[in-house]
Amino acid sequence: MLRARSPTTGINEIEFSYRNYNLRMVDVGGQRTEQRKWIHCFDNVNGILFIAELSGYNQVLDDGSHKMVND
């Protein structure tokens, strides 16, 4: 197993087929400056899979106001 981290910059898209389905995976950056770009990724979307790291569960946002993941 390899453990690596590569910060996402911008929006990266990959299209592929799986069991007769054409799928598009969109990797968006989690940084606050990237979040306003997300809305443009939701045109003609039928489903969303949101993936987040477990290590962020108890971390606080940069401004100190909220946990990154609500209890």
C-alpha cells in the first residue's frame, strides 16, 4: 500500500465506462478558494459521491469557527 497526498488544484475530470454506464468523475479542490467553482460541476448530474478524509473529522476550520465535519 502506498500513502501519498497530492493537493488538487482546479477541477480535474476523468470520463470512463463501467458496466454499460458512461461515468464522469470530477475531482474538485477542497480549499476554500476552490469551493466557489463547484457549482459549475453540477449540470446534468444524476448522482454525487462525496469522499472526505477521516482524519478531518475532529479538525477545526481555518477561521476556528466550526469543525470540518459536524457531529
